[in-house]
Amino acid sequence: MSNPQLTPDQEAEAQRIAQVISQKVHDETLALARLLASKSNGELLGKTEFEVRDRSHTVGALALEAALAERKKGGTSVRA
């Protein structure tokens, strides 16, 4: 994946969204780290993989929610 070239307005929006995402995903990231730390090497694959994937999807969902919330607040003039 490459980083797209953004206009100054888009970059400002990206910075706002990144700040919101960082705040929202901190707890989920810590939970993911705790899950991984609690498992032995032999337990990392299998069931744990699915738990990691579920938590990763949650992080992605939080990112989408943050972007939508910023746009609803009028944080961008760029068309969705």
C-alpha cells in the first residue's frame, strides 16, 4: 500500500482522524498485547490467531467510525 498524495485540507483531516483513532484504539491495542503476552509459543497459532484477527477487525472498525464521526462534525470540505 502506498500513501496517497493529499491536499493540505486532506492532510489536516488525516491528522485529526489519526488523533481520534489513536485515542480509541489504545485500549484495544493493550488488550491485544495482553492476549499475546498470555500465550506460550505453542498457543500463538490456531484459536489465538482468530482472537487476534477479531481484535484487528475491531481496530479497523474504530478507524472507520472515527473517520465518519469527523466528517459528520464538518471536519472536512472534501467530498466523501
